Amino acid sequence: MLFSRQEEEKEKKIKDIHTTKVFGTEDSDSILPKYKLKKKSMDPDLAYRVIKDELLDEGSARLNLATFCQTYMEPAAVKIMSETLEKNAIDKSEYPQTTDLENRCVNMIADLWNAPKDMEFIGTSTVGSSEACMLGGLAMKFSWREWAKTFGLNINAQRPNLVISSGFQVCWEKFCVYWDIDMRLVPLDEEHMSLNMDTILDYVDDYTIGIVAIMGITYTGKYDDVEKLDALVEAHNQKTGHQIPIHVDAASGGMFAPFIHPDLKWDFRLKNVISINTSGHKYGLVYPGVGWVIWKDKKYLPAELIFSVSYLGGDLPTIAINFSRSASQIIGQYFNFLSYGFDGYQEIHQRTREVARYIANELMAIGLFDIYNNGDNIPIVCWKMKADANREWSLYDLADRVRMNGWQVPAYPLPANMTDIIIQRVVIRQDLSMQLAELFINDLKEGIHELDNARVIVYGNAIKDKGTYGFTH
Ligand SMILES: *Cc1c(COP(=O)(O)O)cnc(C)c1O
């Protein structure tokens, strides 16, 4: 028996009726269940209130400048998305029009990425770039195996490898662990804040399934030089008879560069770029989670990765790893494409970039920081303390300080090889207006002023262990 008689008596004692005010009810007065289901039901409106209230404690998404993920959509987009939550994206027979919207999105994105007219691109929506990268990586692994067999390579002599810069996003580490691939990291350094073209080919051998170029390195926002990479890879392939492909992880840049850097060649215009992924929920301007992966031609997607599903009625192919999920994000993506059009995306992204530039200039004017990225590539700004800044506080302290005004602006170390450099980063999204950006800069300056005038309290060895000191007034 779950409830003792005594408890049941107590439950009966206070009887809420329909006129009882929300905060007069017994349920509003109790701690919510955490470990097992409550015995009795709760009025749905009340459940709404108490859950909503509990979430009040979290930061404001709009002030979270740490994430690339969208925190604003037009009210009409929210309306259509909430009205289509029940649609299952995988159920292509029940929802043929939804499937058609997905296909239209794939067509439009393939066009943005300059898919060649004489090839037949193929693609799918995913939950996000992580799933999309997994598929891109798998296709390369399967294709490599076929190539290796015809080339007479002993595929069991060595683990296949994937080459990527050390500024990779964690999904690539997952891919390599899940599928038993050797991840070969090309280190970033002060002179090479994106994939190092001087050394890249040193990492490549017959067991290389592909090279991943990143359009918008998570840490710094820089683009890898994909055009240069393509030229290097082409020369290498010509020389060796190898067919090393390039997959571009354009999680953040894939829906940004086509509008802002249309002349930059990083996409299917390049011969060896065979597949690209992006996150619809980053600069595709949709709430999480939706992602996309497209292969330039069907031949780059091995047939083993295309599955036919008949048990939902009809017999339609599926590529995605995940099965059921709501189609509302796909519909949201189509809504944005329809409603913004090319010009709309361009205007939004241009304005976002201006805000990034404004923030970069203001930060530079403060005189304490070296700017690593001023929003020239994707609109993120990151900076470190100047070597001669001569301050007793660190960027971690500044992050804490602006948090008091609700801003989430993390400080973190750069990846392997550069971990002694601490940077701070803001990701500018469409909903950070110039007005909000000015407010942020004012709060940041105020934070610096307070830290400059604070008295340092040292608990233990502050120099050796940066985590053990604090500030007071
Ligand atoms: C965000 C990001 C990912 C992961 O994308 P999700 O859509 O969050 O799964 C992968 N690669 C890069 C470069 C990213 O910026």
C-alpha cells in the first residue's frame, strides 16, 4: 500500500473545490513529487502553474549569450508549431504533406549550398547536427570500406580514422567512440585558429575515412578554409588514387554563410565536399531541435544506410537514425523559409552581425581584452584578457558578475594545446537587439568597475588554484 491510512485521512481533510484560489489549494502548498508518482491527480491548470513557477528559477533564455540555439520565433511560427506537435515526422504515409514540407526544406537547403545541377542530392531532417554528423560520418565510413576493399587494403590491420581540428564539437568525439574510429586531431594554435592547412595532410593515410571541416568553430566562431582544403585534398587524391572526402560541419555557418558570405566557397561548389550538415535551430532560426544533412549525390550515401519501413503503411525510405519525433520543428523550418525568404534571412543575419561588431568594438575600447573573433565569420565575439591587463580578477569573475544581471556569458579554456588561454564568448542571435546589446555592454562595464574596486579575499593559494578566491566590497 502506497499511502498509510493516516496519510489518506490527511488528504481527505482539505477538500479543494473549484472556487479555491490557485495558491490556496493543498497542491500548491506541497513539495512536488520527485521519486514516484503521486497517488492522486492534480487539476491540469494547477499543474501548469506549479511547474511554470518552478521553472521561474532558471535563467532567462534571451539573456543566455552562451548558446547558438534559437530563443525567439515569430508568434505565428509558434502557433503553427504548437498546432502540429502531434504529427510524427517518421510517419510519412499518415502525413504525406508534412513529408513534402520536409522535402521542400531539403531542396531549398541544397540550393543554398549550391548542389550541382548534374547530380542528385539526397538529404533528411534530423534532431540536430549531432544526428546529422553521425550520418555524415557513417556514410564516409561505409564508403571508405567499399573503397578499401577494391583497393585491396587490409581493413582489419588498423582502425579507420577521421581527421578534424581540435576545435571540434563533442558530437564528433561521440561519433568516433560509438563507431570505433580513431579521431585524429589537428591542433589549433595561436597562428592557426582554424584547421591548419600546413599540416593537415600529415594526418591522412589510407585508413582515413574523411576530413571534417568546420564552418563556425564552436570555440572561436572561425571558418575553416574549406576551399584551400579542397585543393589540398584534390592534389592528394590525384597523387595517391585515394578518394578522401570532405564533410563540412556547418552546424552554425550552414544557414549563415549563404546569406552573408555568398562568394565564399565552402559548399558543394567544391569538388571533394560530399556532405554537409547544419542545425536548423541555430542560424536556421527555429527552436530546438531540428538539423539537416545533405549529400551532394546519391552515390555518396551507401545503400546500407537507407532503410525501407513498411509497418506504418506505404513503403518509404528513411535515412535518419532516430525514429519517432514531432514534425513541428520541420514545419517551423518551412514556416521560416516561407515567411522570411532569402531577403528576410539576409536582413536578420546582417543585423545580427552588426550587433556582434558593435559588441566587439565596445570590448576593444575597454582596453583590457584581445579580441579573437569580432563577428566577421559567424556573429560571435570572443576575447581574452590582455597579457598586460594587470588585474586581480579573471574572466571567470567577470562571468559571475554579469550573471547578477541575468546575462550568461561563460568563460572557458581553449581546446587541447591552448588550454592555458581562457576566453569569454558571446553568441549573438537575432533576438539580441542593439538596445539589449547596449544594456549588456553597460552591465559588463559596471561589472569590471566593481571588480576593479573590489577587495580580494584569498582562501588558500589564489595564484595556484584560481577557484579559491572571491571578492567583496
Ligand atoms: C552545435 C554544433 C554541433 C551540434 O549540434 P546540435 O544541433 O546541437 O546537435 C555540432 N557541430 C558544431 C560545429 C556545432 O556548433
